[in-house]
Amino acid sequence: MLIFCLYAALLLGLGLRDARRSRGEAAFFVNGRSSGAWHTGFSLIASCIGGSATMGMAGLAWQVGTPSFWWLGSGACGLALLTLFLAKKVRASGAYTMPEIVSAWLGPRARTLVSFIILPAWLAILAAQFTAMGKLTHALASLPPEWALFAGAAVITAYSCLGGQASVIRSDLPQCLLLIAGVLTALLWLFLHDSAPLGNLRLEIVNEQFGPGRFSYFMLVMGGSYLVCPMLFGRILSARNEKSALRGCWFAVAGLLFSAAAIVVLGVLCRGFVPEGMSPDDVLSSAMALMPSWAGMLLLAALLSAVLSSADSCVVTASTVLCNDILGRRDVALCRKVTLLLGAGGLALAARGHGILDLLLMANDIYVCGVAVPVFVAMLMKRGTVRPSFALAAMAAGGAGGLSSAVFGEPFFAYAGMALSAAAMLAGRFMGSRPVSCPAG
């Protein structure tokens, strides 16, 4: 309980400080565009490595071995493509949010559509992070599950509401360092306890348990979510300049690759420690219970940092998109109220809306196929070279493929949607262009 209270007090204190030092809308929405390369890079890493990417990936490594690397490895590939082709354009746009950039390339209707897809998708992700946060808070503070969920969600929402993007980015650095320290400490302890699982480890891209089909899904769909992501765009837009943005992005790519390798080794080492027959999702929690108390507590705090650093990014992303791109207002007071509202919505979904949450999570599949692909293709070209009507058709085709994939559990629909989406964008480019008079900002 003491550790949780200290952690919460630190975050709330950071939020209060940023609220007092706030320089207006720029500070709340894009950290005053003051992030250096290090802060940008660590913030990108922290935003990408949430609870699912840590606990889920370690469990997958325990189950299938080294191919689990592609859980985060695919994200590193997607972020590398973003850095190579889009990062300079994103930072140079001077926008406050990703949909604002979409408006510059594809018009105001595309901006509105993208915003309405982002909102439920990120609200669902926020609810999932709140659920993970509640479980960790329950273990760390010994609170009843319902109170643990409320306490964790309240802390995240409160400090995000106070400082906005500034608080999120400043807290990401220590949270990322704590995550890395916890994972490496647990890894070292497990290695010293029993290193035999590593001796039998085979370096494989795919294997019988993780075949080519699963590899393709990870690379195209999961990796595709990093190509055009409102959270990652927000970090790039917060960078001091294009140079800081690029350096931060490349540092984040390296950090994701390193983190992926470390989590894989951690999961594999659990093979000699965690009893057989365990659910992959419970591997790390079981390992924590069997470790010495100091090591287990440090790993628990690291996982708490992983969830916090993703959840705060989700709620700030959703609130800034709602205010800037749907309501059309860059008002800090309004955005704080919206942040509280979205935090309450995420908490309600996490507490009792499991059926609704499953439906909302489909929005993420729709987003990857219907937003990430057409926006990426559009931004490879000059502004206004794709007819807005073709862009909307591309989003509809891709979104339909993503929805079908989520409903029927068949990745082929997602691949088909992505292909149709890209084809529609190219058709809109070569069948005649019409300037889009909606510059970002």
C-alpha cells in the first residue's frame, strides 16, 4: 500500500506542477513543443510498451519461444517506416493532433471520420489498461478488486487531466526506466536461478507453434498500427524540432528492439520456474509470486509503470482528439473536463462493460485497416494529390475488412481490406487530383 501511495503522490505532484507551469493550449496539447530527443524517445517507448506488451509477450515467449519477439518487433518495424517516411512531415505540419494532419492531406470529412474511429478505439484500449491497472493495484496495495480498479483509474485520469501532454511526457521517462530496471532485475534473478531454458533455446522467426500466418498478422496488422498512430504522432508533434523528433524516433526503434529481446528472454527463463499447464497470460504474475519478495515487488512496480505509461497516453490522445478535431476547440479547461469524462467512461467499461468492450475493441481493427493504411499512403505523396472522395472510399473499404476480420476471426479479411484501401488511394492519385484547401493548424 505504501509503494502505491508514494507512486500516486509522485504522479499527482508532477501533474500539479505542470498545471501551474502551463503555458496554455500548446503545453497541454503538445508539451509546448519542447521535448528533446531523449524525452521524445523514452516517451515513444513507454507509450508502446503497455501491460499487454509486457505480460502478454512474456507469456507468448514462454509458450512459443523466440518468434514472440515479433509482438514488439513488428512495432519497431512500423515505427522505423514512420520515421523514414513520415516523421519530418508530421513535425513540420505544426498540427496539434493526427486528425488535423489528415485534414491537410485528405480534407475535413476524412478528418471527422478518422476522429470518430479513433475515439472508441482508444477508449477501449484505455478500458483494457484500466483493467490491467486494477489487477496490479490489487496486488500492490492489497485493496479489494473494485476499489483497486477505481484507485488506479483515478490516479491516471487525475494527473493526465492536470498537466495533459506535458505531464504524460515528463512521467514517461522515469516510468520507462523503472520498467527496464524491473524487467532486467527479474531476468537476471531467473538466469542465476536456472539458466537451462536458454541453453535449449532455438533462434527462430517462425516455428510450429507460431507459423507464417501468425507472423504475417503480427507484421501487417500489429506493425501497421505503428505506421500512423495518434499517440506516436502526438509525441513527434511535441518534439522541439525535426532533428529532435527524428533522433527520438530512432532511439525508440532501438529501445523497442532491445525491450522485445529482453522480454522474450524473461519469458523463456520462466519455463524452468513457472509450473507447466499455466495460462500464458498468468506466467509473469505466477513468477512474481514465486520470486523473493524484493524481486517480485520490483517487477510488479515495473509492470505498473508499463500500464500507467500507456493508459495516460490513451486518455490524453482521446481527449485532445475530441476537443481539437470533433468539438473544434483548443480550450484547456474544456479538455480537462473531457479527460475526466473519458476517464469515467473507461472506468465504467472496465468495471462492467465487457460485452461492449469487446465490440469497441473491433474499432482498433477498423482503425488499422481503414485509417493507418490510407493515411500512410496519402502522406507518401504531396498534400491534396488524392481526391477526398477516393480517400473516404479507401477508409470504408479498409474499415470493412478490419471489421470482418474482427467478427469472423479471419486475418484474410484484414489483408484484403488493407489492399483495397491502398488501391483506392492510388486510384485517387492517378485518376485525377484535386487540391485540398485544409492546411493543418
